[in-house]
Amino acid sequence: MKETTNVWEVFIQSKNGLAHKHAGNVHADDKEMALQNARDLYTRRNEGSCIWVVKSTDIVSSESEDSESFFDPANDKLYRHPTFYNLPEGAKHI
Amino acid sequence: MIKFALIKLLLMDDKIFQEKIDKDRKIEPKDWMPEKYRSHLIRQISQHAHSEIIGMQPEGQWISRAPSLRSKMILLAKVQDEAGHGLYLYSACETLGISRDQLISQLHSGAAKYSSIFNYPTLSWADMGAIGWLVDGAAIVNQVSLQRTSYGPYSRGMIKICKEESFHQRQGYEIMAELAKGTKEQKDMAQDALNRFWWPSIMMFGPHDADSPRSGNAMKWKIKRQTNDELRQSFIDKTVGQAEVIGLKIPDPDLKWNEKRGHYDFGEIDWEEFWNVVNGNGPCNKERLDHHINAHQEGEWVREAARAYANKQIKN
Ligand SMILES: [Fe+2]
Ligand SMILES: [Fe+2]
């Protein structure tokens, strides 16, 4: 028997077409209750058009301490950004 | 040798931590933090959360007695917001490794406190005005400052709360303004509410800086960004003019503008009353806590049923 209530992370899509964004979390025993609690807690002022709830224990996170080594494959690849490139004088719409 | 290396490592952690704070970087739940930073945060955030929750009681008592449908809907929405604030803050507190159950039992045992302002009774409809205007007003000054607190989850909670608070103060001030321009009885009622809530409101910022021993660390770690006295002064400076606009008188004969300081001077606070209420002897301490304990116990069957239902779904 499960004794403690689950924690669910709440993601809200503020408008049709936009990405869901993390808003916070709620306590609830099952998924329906989690959705209803999330609605009552995070969308009292029409903040959302769609809500996702995900059990907190199902989320995998990188460690912020070793973020440097974890993210360093991207450090030396400035050529992935448009500002890296030299454009001839007068070139437009590029 | 090993012990020595361990101490050195801890000192290093401490140094890195303080450097982060000094650079205004936020501390996140998984980051290393000194135990005292963690326990200070748990005490402060839980006290803040409990205040939001207990704070629903004095106003909740007036929902069924609101003088119009408009004021009833507004008060209901306001009290509901406070429940939300409590939950945001419990969430932030839980990231520090304490459970919701532990937090609630600390409240019930008296190990955790809540703001003393909620241990005063609400005797008339004007008190709804005074609470929104002064109590939420004082809370806003504190919370705006805490948006810049160093602990990430607390800071994000404050930002969300501040967005919702602005209507709370306005609805209270509107009630006061309406009463103040009404019949003589109505104006007297508003003045009486201001008289009773003024001093407790400015006590909400806590003891003077010189008598507030924990402030040092809290400022060094940027848990607090402004001292009790700075926050109190800024609340008083904002509020005096608002009282004048609606023709009510702040009950402090020593209140006057100090040109040189650029602030209002004000009278001596009755610290004996403050400590008396903090230590459990205010007019409503027992009533507030008993009510919370009863509601929590009476709700146990609902939590039990929800758990049983969830377990049944897992099995099927
Ligand atoms: Fe609040
Ligand atoms: Fe409020």
C-alpha cells in the first residue's frame, strides 16, 4: 500500500500553438486528481489552455554541479550560430 | 589526515557557495548548501506558508457575511488565492528535503510559527478592508523584496505570489475608501479597524534590526535582501499618504515627515505585546490552531479514500 501522496510536476501551455512550460507542482493520489489540482492551483486567471502533469519521480535531471562537463560538447562550436559567418557588404535578406 | 582533508573540502564548498551568492547566482535544490542555510530557509519558508494558510481564517469568517454579491465573490477569490500561496510555498519548502506531513505536524505542535497578525480577531466588515490594505500591503513590501532571495524555488514562488497580490491590497483599500465616505457609523467603523490593525501590521516586519539575531546570516546569504527596519519604513512611507487620501487618521501621534531623513518618523512599537502574541497569548492563537488541527483531522477520511482509490487503480 502506498502511504504518501504523489508529487506531480505541472506544465502549462498558455496559448494554443505555444510550448508547455513548467509551472510548479501539486500533490495528488492519481492522475485525474493531479490535473484538477493543477487547474485549481495554477490557472485561476486563465493562464492555460492545456495542462500536462508528470510524476516528479519520473523526471530525469542532469546535475547542475557537473553541468560544465555535461554541456561542453557545445562549447567550441560557435559555427552553429549565424553570427559566426562573414557576409559580403551589401548582402540582404540572409 | 583524512579528517583534515574532509574539513578542507567542506571549507572549499563553503567558499564556492558564498562566491555564488555574492555573484547573485541562485541556489537550486540539488546544489551544495551549508546546513544552516537550509535550516534557516526551512524555518522562514514554512513560517511564510503557514501564515498564508492560517491567514485564510480571519477573512474566511466574513465570506458568508459580505454585504453584497460583488464583495462576496471578491473575498472568496482573495481567500482562495491565499490557499494557493500557501501551496506554492509548501512546494518550495519541500525542495529542501522536508515533507508536507512534517511541515503540518510542526505547525500543529507549535514548533513552527505563523505571522502573529492572524491572531487578532476580525470584528467588523471594515476589518476586511484593513486586512487587505494594511496586512496584504505589508506582506507585499516584504514579498517584493524576497523576489530577489538567493534560493531559486523561493524566489520563483515570490514572483508568482506578487503578481497575484496586487488585487488583494486594492480590494481592501476600496472597502476602506467606500466606508470612509459613507455615513458617520461607516466612517467610524473604518477608523476603528485602522486603529486596531495599524500597530500589529507594522509589527509584521519583526523586531528592530538591533534585536534580530538571525538577520546577519540571512543578509549575508541573501535569503533576506532588506532588513526588518528598512522594510517597515518603506511600508509606512507608502501608507501614510493613502490614509490621507481617504480621510482616515493613522493612530500614531508621533508620526511625522522628517525632511532630513526623507522618511516618516513614527512612535515606539509595543514590543511586549508583540512577544506576548508570538508566544501564544494573543486573542485568537488557540482558536486559529485548533481550527486547523480539526479541519486536518476531519479531512483524514478524504485523504484515505483518495489513497485507496489510487491503489485500487494500480492493481487493476
Ligand atoms: Fe498571500
Ligand atoms: Fe494576499
